[in-house]
Amino acid sequence: MSAGIDPEASLHVQAAISAKREGRTLTEESVRRLVHDFVDGRIADHQMSAWLATVACTGMDLSETAALALAYVDTGKRLQLGNPARPVVDKHSTGGVGDKATLIVVPVVAACGVPVVKLSGRGLGYAGGTVDKLESVPGLRLALDADELRSVAAQAGMVIAGQSDDLAPGDAVTYSLRDVTATVESIPLIAASIISKKLAVGADRVVLDVKYGDGALIADYDAAAELARTMVGLGGRLGLRCEAMLTDMTQPMGRAVGNALEIKEALAVLGGEHVRGVSETCALLSRVMLQSALPELSDEAADERVAEAISSGAALEQFLRWAELQGADRACLEDPGLLPAARDVTEVRADRDGWIHEVSARRIGGAGLRVGAGRISADAPLDHGAGILVNHRIGDHVTAGTVLAEIHHNGGDVRPAVDEVTQAFVIRDQQCTPPLAVRDRIRSNDVADAP
């Protein structure tokens, strides 16, 4: 037992574990004390791990989940960036392979006059993180404290940054345990983690992009829908207006999978290029975010604003101005050829004619991991130039010899990555229908237990 461990705190966490095992509901004060004791070092990692594992097995009701989210927030600062006349909107994606929506949607919405503040994280495993991708940009600073967040938001109308040490630190230290105790996929723990960060950063409205499919954190559609409803209900209970979109991650989002590759694709979309699997989803997310802040906007009016922000160049300029404020070398963004790039490209070709029925996002992400585009452990290095470019999607017809994908790498044995990409593609004789990019939209009035 370390010197900081407190016997009374240890007894309390043991009681909380027993209560959850017996199916009892914890009080708000009990949850708050548990989180604060852990942040302050009064209980040991193994005790908190045991509580998290118990919660992952037994679940929590909405009142307990709300108490956990508030406890996370109360361990740090709470920003207030918006006002009733100019609400701040945030978005959150549960993550997936090739998910670069934040890089596109945030500047688009900000260019339409709605402030956006986005705290992003790192990736682990096959699903990349926004912070990792943005670290491909020379000079860009993502570790901002609360005062810097306020300053950039005021000047640029948007912020994308990593989670600050002084915003919801209870969530940060708890997540590090969840990651190593197989409790990452617990719905109440996910919901409390996400909503706490939105409350801490001072968002007034949140649009949640909840992924399903084999490349998502939660693959099963029904479980992903449950997570979406839980977060919308939790946000409403805590005074945060939320709605959720359920989006497809059975195949990668767009072509690019990998850090600098995804930055380049995002810049292309902001510059007006249409990229299948990215442009449609980002346009819809942008519409919903605008309507969240400006509920009087019709779908048509919101779509017109989004299209104008891109076609006029305002969204791209918004991204460049924001990045420069956070220290980025603007020249590398104006000429993406200056961003990191891999030395070698290995092509993976179709071995037969037919229609593509599957492009496994998980396998494509695994191939990226094998060439260094992702990390297996939190402290593993990244190759920012490495990754996969996926040339074809579900529903496409291809012929033998067609280049299905390109593996960008810097030497080494590329055969395991080739095998992963080859197995990702399933080609059959019959035609098939591509999956919907966005399957459902969940608002607060769709959630029975939302207040």
C-alpha cells in the first residue's frame, strides 16, 4: 500500500464494489467520493480497477451515470465559452477507421458562424485518434490549458485540442485504467466519459457521431444505438442538449487511413473535392450541428450554408487560420505535399472480376497498425506518413488486376499488411447495395428516460 492510501477511502470503495455486485444503486455522494479519492491518490489503482470491472459487468442506471459524469467534471475546471445568444457546439465521434470528420466538420460549422470547441484524443489499436493525425502537421500545438482554449476560441471561432490536464482529470486517470482492464466498451462508462468532457469544456450543444460496424468501438448496431440513447438521455439530465447520429463503420470512412494521409484527405474535402464516404457524412453532421445552434434553420437552408462554406473557400481558410493560431506551419497545409509521406507504396490488386461486398474496416485498420500508422501501446511511436489508401468501396464493380488499395510504408516486411488488406475485400459475382452512411438520428424526445 502506498503512503497516500487512506484506510477509510479503501473501505468506501470496497463497499461501493459490494453494492454494485448486489445490484444496489450508488448515491451521487458515494460516486463523487470514489472519483475524488482516486484522483487524490487515496485509493489504489487495483481498487479502482475492481470497481470499474464491476460496473462493466453489472451496469449503472442513468442517475449513477450522471453522478459519475459530474464527479469527473468536479475534479477540474469548467469553462464557460458561450452565451444564450451564441451557443458553443461540440461534436464527438466514438471513433473508427479513417474517421477524419472532426477535421472537416469543425471548420465548416465555424465558417458558418457557429463556435465549435472540440477536445480530441489519441488512438489506440486500429482506430486512429484526431490528436495523432493533427500531430502530422509541423508546429501545431494541441496541449492547451484552459486560458489558451478560451483565447483561441475567441480569435478563431473554433478549437481542436487534446484533453487538458485541468479539464475532467478524473475522466483522464480513470480512462487510463479502463484501457488496460477490458472495460473500454462499458456503455455507462463510455457515456460518463464523453459527456463529462463536453460539460467541462463549456459546450451548450453536442452532436454525437456513434459508429457501428466491425471497425467501430461497439460493432453491434443495437448496442451502439443503446449507447447513443444513453448519452442523449444523460446529456439532457445534465442540462446539455444532445442528439446522436448512428453512422456506418463496416468499411473505412473515405479512402485515407493513416495520420498525414487523413489530413491530406480532409484538406481536399475542405477544398471542394467530393470523397465518397466522407463528404456525405460530414455534410449531414455539419447540418445537424448548425441546426443544434440555430434550430430555426430548415434542412435546405442548413445544407446551403454548408455547401457555401466549402465552395467559397471559407471552410478551408477557417481551418488554416485556426491551425496557424495554434502554431502550425501554414505552408505545409497550403501545400500538403510538404506533410509527412511514406517512402514506399505497395499495391493490393483484385484477383477476380465481381462486385465488392465487404471492405472490413477492422482489417484495413489492422494493416495500418502493422505499418506503423497506429499504436498498440499508449507510448508506442507512430509513423505519420504510413497508412492505407482504399480505392474501392462496397458496391463497386472491379475486374481482376484492379488496384483495390495502396499500402504506404517505410520499408520492413509489408507482407502481413498485404494479407490483412487482401482479406478485407470480399468480391462476389452478385451485385450488392452499399450500406447507408447514416442509419438513424436520435433526439432527446426519442429517449424515454430523458428529462
